[in-house]
Amino acid sequence: MKPEEQRIAIAEACGWNSLGLDAEQVEWWIELPKEVIPKISYDERIRLRRLHPPDYLNDLNAMHEAEKTLRLQTIKTYVNWLWQVMDSSDEALIGTIHATASQRAEAFLRTLGLWKEEGK
């Protein structure tokens, strides 16, 4: 999956809503240049925050919040996927506590059955 596809899928799984915008419009809001933000009205900034999901692939705090949405029954599946994403070795199992946000994002999406292989 492409990074933005992952980010949007996790956001939707966590309850974010693009408010009916199509993918191109959502990407425009996500990629809004920082120098433009001061020129936007307060109301538009509030709208931007609502449309701008966290950067799950690079932010461990955001992934921690996403992980908290998993039900107890799916935590074991999530840890198994995380282990596989990291390489399935005994060291990786112990090392899952050091998993990157990107690795956690992939495991999260695989746990929920939302992961799509590239080109499919």
C-alpha cells in the first residue's frame, strides 16, 4: 500500500471521516504547504484539523492511539502481525517494543484485514 493509502485507512479505522471529500481533495488537505497555513482563516484551520489525520506512519504517539482502538481479542493477532512485519525471529518478538511507527501501521492494517498488496 502507498503511504497515503495506509494513513487514510488507519484514520478511517480509528473513526476519522473525510466528510465526503474524494481522495484527491483529502490528499490536497494533507499536503497543504506549511507556509499557506497562516493565510487561512481560523474556521478553515479548524476544518483543516478535522480533515488532517495524524501521520501514523511516522508518529509513534499516533500509532499508540490507533493501537488503543484494537479490541482485546485482536491484540494477539496484532502482536503476531507485528512480529512478522519485523522478520519473525525470536529477537524481533522481543524487539517489537522497538517497532517503528511504519511497522506498527502495517501490522495494524493487516490485523484489521485492511492491508492491500501493491499492484492489486
